Amino acid sequence: TIPVGIINLGTSENKLCFDLLQKRLMRPDMLQIEPAFLQYPDWKGHSFLREEVAKFLSHYCRSPKPLKPKNVVVMNGCGSLFSALAATLCDPEDAILIPSPFYGVITEDVGLYSSVKLHHVPLYSQVPTGSDVRPFQLTVEKLENSLKEAKKEGLNIKALILLNPHNPLGEVYSSEEMISFLEFAKMHKLHVIVDEIYMLSVFNETDTFHSVLSLDGLPDPQRTHIMWGVSKDFAMAGMRVGMVYSENRDLVQALDQLGCFHGVPGPTQYQMAQLLRDRDWLNSEFLPENRRRLREAHSFMTEELKKLDIPFLHRSAGFFIWADLSKYLSEKTFAEELSLWRCFLKHKVLLSCGQAFSCVSPGWFRIIFTDQLHKLKLGLSIAHFHFSSCILVVSPMEWDKM
């Protein structure tokens, strides 16, 4: 039979671990209903869940001191947290610095309700020959330059957003890099929103993720706010549970006022607490097997990209590979990049093009590898069949005629 539908290599979901999750979520200990679950909760999250979140983050983020439940706010996903944080930290028309490329939905998260703008810190793929600079590397100098440009444009910069591990680059910042970024923010009295939603999805054993919560003394703890959620690391994008940890009591109280718009159902909070406290299942079953599957799928995709002679960033975090398909553009413009994206979609393969991440260099695409092997093979075979034989002689603008 001929497959029907679209091979989705564009949405960042981990579809490798449904069997593990189904087995765990169907255990009897997950089926519990109490009166409190069916009544209006504390909008920051039930106390039992915030306690488990604090213990969980203390352990897996390697915090030097136990984290406090009173500093935890739980909402229905990190998109809601971005929206609420923008509303509480900024006034309408204020702006937040963010290195680009970045997960593009953040633009709507911070702007849709609050009219907060993002000011991009552009990162480039090209680096000077012989230098030790990485492609798309973020530096304090780039942050400083972008802040100066924003002020010249009359923007009021209130905060900085950092993604670590990074989406779509897969970059994992070192402790030294993160401290330098936080020191920059302290110098300019900026809040910092650190999104660590992929912190347990670093799958190469030689790479180590260092949470901001592991630092022994933050440069400005009152202005540093750390986000995490279950969508990525627990492969549960549909459960809609995200959390922020902040020592800023005014911010926690302000988020509490918005919680009624972004609450998590009581039974779901109970299930999350059960999973967070089940260290045996996490450490012996789910996390090691999840990392093994991530590593295996990543290895398959990177080997296929090498066979096609497609350059990419070789990173070991997240569900995606940041690949350079610019050789498939007749000219290096964003119009041609969009044409290439449409060509993939016409032939039933969905990728995410660089424009969706505000990338400054045309031709970069994010390719998701966290799907079943037969779907990855099918998506690659379709792409290779339709493009490899004609790419050198047919302009992307003409592909729609094929």
C-alpha cells in the first residue's frame, strides 16, 4: 500500500518512548482521585506537586542546596510560562533580547497577549578561518552589541531569554558561558529567563549539561528564572505541564495572579507528582532507555546526512539536527529557502526552515529525528528520490512544475 499523509520531521516531539510511558502511566498508582483534585487549586500548582518539582530539580539539576517549593510555579506548558513571564516582567512594547536562530513560537508566546517584542541577537554560520569560534556561537560581545542597537532604536530592554540546551542548534552552554551571560544581564539590570526544557535529553555520554540551578551562587538570583517542562524530557507534549523556579517572591505572586488562565488539572498534577518521585523508574528504565533511543536515532540521521553530503551541526542534545541545505538553493535567498520548503511539503515531507527560527543565513533547516525508524527512512527516501537527481539542473522555482 502507498503511505497516505505527511512525514512530519518538523514538529519537535519525541515519539520513541510511547511503549515505556504507556506501561508506566497505566499502573494502578496513577489512577487516584481525591476531593482536592476536583476543586479550585492553588493556581501556582498543588503543594504536593510543587514539593516534588523542587526535589526533582534539586536532584537532576544538581543544586548545591535543596530548592524551595515556594519558589515553584506550575502552569499548563512552557508556552504559557513565557506568556505569563512576559506579562509580569515587561510593560507593553518593552522588548526582550534573544539570540537567533531560536524556537520561533516564543515570538507569539511573549507578544500575543502582552505586546512584548523580541530583539534578536544574530548568530552566524560563517566563522573566521583558523579561529576557535563555533558556528552560531553566542558571546557576551554579541549581546552587548545587540543591546546597544536596541537602545539606539528606542527599545526598552527588560530581559534576556537563553535556551540551554538550545533549540534549534542543539548547543549546550558550559557553566563558564552561562555565568558570563548572567553577569552581562546583571550589569545591565536585565531579568534572565533560562529555558532548560531539554536538560535530560542530552544523549551523548561525553557531553555534560550544567543547569543554572547547579551554580553555587547566581550573579543575580532575583532576576534569574529557570523553566522546565515534561513535554520534551518526558516525551509528553500532550500533557501540558511546565514549571518555573524563581527566588523572586514578587514574580511568584504575580504569576499566581495569572495562574487561573493557565492551570493544570488536578488529576494531571497527581500523575506528574507520581512520575517525578519514581526515581527507580526514571533512573533504571526511562531515562537510560530514552537516551539510548535518542542516540540511536540521531546516529542514523547523521549518517544519512553524511551520505548526502549535507553539512550540519553535530550536537548531542534535543530532538533535531540543524542542517545546511543551502546547496539546494539556486541562489541564497529566503525566497528560495521557502520554495525549497514548499517543495519538500509538496512531496509529503514536513521540515522546519530557518525563517521559522529567525535565522540570518538562508538555507538552514531543522530536521527532527525522534520518530520511528521506518518513518525516518521513508521521509529521507522521498526527499532523496525527488531532489537528488535533479537538484543541479532544476531551479527550486521550477520544482512545482514537476
